[in-house]
Amino acid sequence: MPRYELALILKAMQRPEAAAALRRTVETLLERGAVVRDLENLGERRLPYKVSKHNQRHTHGGYYLIDFHASPSVVKGVLNHLERDVDVIRPTIPIRGLLHKRAVRKKTNLPAGLC
């Protein structure tokens, strides 16, 4: 199973509500067969621009990273589920290993097959 990292922006909420939204997100991953490795809170910040989501305008949000392993077929369903969650402003899942390989290749100027 590939390793993924879910970059999640939640709307600005009090701690209990944010914990409940994160719990729902992690449970969704686990129900679909993912293995969650780490959850990191990056804190609440001002968004780079105003975001309209679920008929609300957001200027601040809580930033979180969830590191997990899952089959590729799970990722699309998880993103679809998170797009419908009213507490989630923006979910993004890049492939963690792929981004690392691109960064190494860029630094070392190696051809794609040698990374």
C-alpha cells in the first residue's frame, strides 16, 4: 500500500468540535482499510485567501496532517467523503513518496529512473 499524507484544513472551531471532526476523519480512513501512522496539528492560521465552502465564508482554519497507508482505490472515496463534511474547508492528498522522489531528483538532477 502506498503512503499518503492528508493535508486537512478545518473551519475555525473550539477544541472539542475540532477533535470530533478529526475523529470522524480518522474513523473514515480506518473503515476503508487505511493504516493511520501519524496525526499532526499545525495550528490555527489565517487562510491565504477567503474560502467559500458549504455556504460559509472562511478566513481562518485549523491545519492538520494525517500520515497513512492505503490502497489507491481508497483515496478517491475518502476525498469524496471529506468534500461533503461541513467542517472540512479543504482536503488534499498528494502521494508522499512521489513528492519525495521529485524533490530528490530536482536537488540532485538525476534522471527519473535513478531516484
